[in-house]
Amino acid sequence: MVDRVNLDGGVASDVAIVRDERGREIVVKQALPKLKVAADWRCDPARSSQEVEALRIAPTFLGGEVVPRVLWVDAANHRFAMERIDASLRNWQAQLSAGEVNLMTAARIGELLARLQTESARDSSLATTFGTREYFELLRIQPFFVRAAERNPEAREPIDRIIELLRAPGRVLVHGDYSPKNILARDAQVVILDWEVVHWGEPRFDIAFCLSHLLLTGWRRGSSKSSYYAACHAFTGGYAKRGPVASHDTVLARVIGALVLARLDGDSPVNFLDELDVEEVRKRALRLLLEPAPAWLELFDRLLY
């Protein structure tokens, strides 16, 4: 292979566009044993093989245009190649950060998550294929939830209950990193990337992970909060059409609160921390955790204003 362009974004892998011997531009991803953060955060790069398996099986539920196609695998070096996605699809987080809030995109992303959860729940074999929680434990439970509880002792009890929920026997295929930074989009055309934290688990996690990112982006100083409020509603409206987590569920609001707190105080804080009123955002997260939680489709007025 010749011609390599390293891509920005992500802390768990090296990703690059390369031109192979056939002249194709492809994307090569290699999992890292130590993540690119200040904390000493490590995880077995063998998780790359699990991501490959997810990329191969996800089209069964989502269709062939929604995840990149795997071209080759080098399991010994924890790397694989994918097709390069049409450059007209742009990173959703970059769009949101620039104030470009497309409600068709948000609704489609909610619909796709609901489809993934509903369809995967019907295939009991996935509980074995994706049964290991090792990577989820090392990449989410410990650096997000455990660390947030350590640094916010008043919230330890509700966060501990969330950890118990996430460690309980699974119900659906969980992406594990379902956030705007891992989605390419143009209107309602969406491609979902970065499946390396995939596992058989709790459906509330992916919903809360995506919504916590939307909320945090909307809370940046100078943002048009009403636009991100609308995006949250578009996402939840898309999900509610067929998703298994009921609209009146109150546990989900607590998971969102814990994740918001984790993105302030965990080992992987949001990369726009300096654009937030951190103390105000922390108060909002703690209210969700310590006060009676609303149904998750009713919480956005409380949080965004």
C-alpha cells in the first residue's frame, strides 16, 4: 500500500485512508492497546475482531448501506480494511458543532437504533457471539461510570445502580459508542461507524449515549439550544416508532444523567469542555440522578432551558 492520510478523531484506534495496490482508496483501522488520553487507559486490541464480526452482521438488521463493508482482515495485528464512504456524507458531530442541526438526520439515527435493537432481540445466537463484556467494562463501565462515582460521592448510589443494570444479562445488540462522532450523514442517509465496544447488553445505553452527546453539544456557550432540543425530539421520535424502551421509562433519564457527569469527570471528557459552564452542567446531571427522574421523552425541557 502507498499514500496514507491519517484521520483525526477517536482515541482507541489509529485510522487512515490509504491507496492500495489496485488504486482504491480504502480505510484501515488498527485497535490500540493504550488509548490516546491522559489517563492510563488500556484495553486488549483483540476487540478489533469483535468489531469486524459486528460490521459483517449489522447489515442483516440495518441494510447494506448503513455500515461500511469489510474488505480484508489482519487479525494478528488487530487491523482491518473497510470501503471508503462517499465523501458527501459528513461527520455528524462536525455538523452539530458547526450549528448545522438536521432533523431528518436525527430522526433517521433514532429509527436505525430502534431497528437494531428490535431485530437483534429476535436472534438469541447473538447473546453468545457478542456475550463478552470485557471491552465494555474497560472502555465504558470503569472509565465512565466508576470514575464519575468516585469523583462525585453524592451520586455514588444511583450510579452504582446504573452499573448493576448495565452488567445484568443483556437483551439486545448494543453498539456501545452510538454517538454523533461515529456517524456519517447527509440528510436521511446515514452510515454508522466504530463498533469496537459492541456487546449483548442493555438497550438504554445506546439511547442515553447518543442523547447525552446531543445535550452536551446544545449546552455549549453561544449554541442555539432550541435547535438541539428539536434534534433530541427528532431522535426520540424516530426511536419511539418501534424501539423496545418505552416512552414512559424513567430509568433512562438517570443513565443520561450519569453519562453527562462522566463526560465532565470521567477519563474521557468531551473535547469541548472549555465551551461549557461545567458547574451548571454538573448540577443538571446530578438533578437527574438524585431527584425523581422524568419519563425520558419529557426531560428535555428541564435540561435544555
